Amino acid sequence: MNSKIRLGILGGGGDSLIGVLHRVASSMFDQFQIIGGVFNPNWEENIGFAEKIGIPTNRIYKDFDTLMEEELKLPEDSRMQVVSILTPNFLHFPMANKLLENGFDVICEKPMTTTYEEAKILNQTLKLAKTVFAVTYTYTGYPMVRQMREMILNGELGNIQKIDAQYYQGWINPIIHDKEKRSSTWRLNPKKSGISCCIGDIGTHAFDMLEYVSGHKIKSVLADLNYLYSDNKMDIDGTVLLRCNNNVKGVICTSQIATGEENSFIVKIYGDKAGLKWEQENPNYLYLMEDGKPLQVLKPGHTYNSDLSLDGTKLPPGHPEGIFDSMGNIYKGIAKAINNEPYNHGEFPTIIDGARGMNFIEKAVESHQKGNVWVNIENID
């Protein structure tokens, strides 16, 4: 009897990076089996893609509504257990809400919704559904990010006094400077992406990461965003000052017009005893900095690492692991939750993380629009 978790996928067909990332990640620990979904709104491309990647076509549906209708006709022990939502942002909320209302577990790409109000509704739906909901802030799955979190939670840095994240890309340069291109890409369309491009796409990663590793909740923000052109309604660059409390402050610097940058995501946490730095483009190194001592480089797979870090390490020391492995670790944690097995709460981001990320996006835009003023992040539980 096949005991794998039955997984459906919405979106992510064709040459989608997110699509291949989720498919590979879900296969890593032999916990999931993709049994169907809707990969593309075009039927020929949808069915053709399923055939190409070797998924039986009997449960490839023409659209989301058909998927829901047909899956709910099946016995509970045969239908999809969990559905991954990899579609453009504006589809996340209606799909996730309907799935939760009908008892499915959900894995959702970030940003979780296009508005904070939608995120709050989704949270209430989940409370009634009592199913599993995960948001794939991918980088939290890296072993050395998890090690960073555990060292900070154990007090090895002392009292935290500074949090800092920089996330620089340059991919939007060829688009933003061409009026026709910037008016036609969905990333710069508020109806499909929400109110933000850069902060909504990568700034939310930085926000979630700082809260994840530091253990501190960000209470207020002051943002200065850049749109470059008057006809562009979506930020493509921004700096956000952060306040956790009177003694813990920080900054998020994000850009998608950082010419020549690929995916430079750097996270730094400083305490009164030591500091830690992690770089996404060199994810297997965690740098420990102490006054008067040589720089230490911590690496995955060694016994000095925490249980949470070691649980996400698949290979012996010296064998690099990357973004697929990071996402695979998140899927591994989700599988534990679905199977009612014990798990560390650092194994996957939750709906609360997704909702806080949405509130951050809206508050950053609000701060900028009001003339770069401090605004508060709301609490949600």
C-alpha cells in the first residue's frame, strides 16, 4: 500500500523555477507523491506538461474549480491530501481559502495573499479547518540558517542589539527601463501582484528571515521606496528601518535594480557577545564573529551543530547543499505535521509568518506614501 502523502499542484508548469523547485523538494525524502493538479491555464500546455514530467493525466484538471469538484467526489483516503499553490500572487487567497474550507492541507508560495485583510481571513479559516498550512519562505530550510536560529535562541550571541538583512537582485533592469515591458509584466501589475513588487517579492523574505533567526518580532517600520518612473506603480527598490523594541533595531535593504547582482541575500545578527552572518550565495558557511578573536566559519554536518540543523543536512561535511535541499527540508517538516509526528516549530513557516509578511508589505508601502514615517506592525495569532 502506498503510504506517501498525496500531493496536488496548482501552477508551476513550463519553465517555472518555482515549479521545479517544489517538485524536486517534494520528492527528496520519499514522503510525497504528486498525483495531479493544474499546471497551466492552457489545457494543451497543462496536459502536455504532465505527460512530459511523467504524471498520470487522469487527475490533471482544466482549472481549479474542476479540481475541487472532482477531488471532493473521491473517497477521503484517495483524494489529494495537500495542495501546493504556485500560481501568481492574486490567486493565492481564493485557492487557499477554498482548499481550507474543504479540509485540505495547504502549502502556499509567498506572498501568502495580496492583502493583509485576506491573510487575516485565511487565518480564521484555518482555525476552523484545523488542517496544516505552510508558507514557503524557502531560505529558512538551509541547515546553517537553522543553526543560526538555534545559536541565537540558546543565548550564544548574548542580548541581541542589531538585526540586518540585505537582499539585492538586478533582474528587473531590462524590464523597468522599457515602458512597454514594464506595463506588460505581471510582477509590476498591482491587480496580479498586490501593492508591491520588490518589498512583496524579496523584502518579505528578509522580514521573515530576521524574525525567524533572531527570535524578535518587528514592531514598527519606516520605509523609503523607489519606483523610478511615474507610470510604474510598484516599488522595485527600498530601504526599511526596523524597531523590535528600544534596544533592538535594524534595517532591511532590498533592490531588484542592483545592476550585476544575482541573488545576494545576506543576514546579520549582532548581540553583545558575538555576531553571526549568513550569505545565501554561500549557504554552507555561517560566520561567527567575536571581539578580539579570529573569524570562525561554521559548516553543516558537524557534531557541533544543533539537532535542527543536522536534521536538515543530507550529506557528509564538504558536500555542498543548495536551494533544492532547503526547500526539501521545509517539505520534510510539513510531512511530519501532516502525519501527526513530532516536529520542531522551526521546520516550516506557518500562516502566522505569512500574515506578518503581508502586514509588513502593506506597512512599508504605507510608511513611504505617508512621507517616510514610522508605522506599527499589527499582532496576529
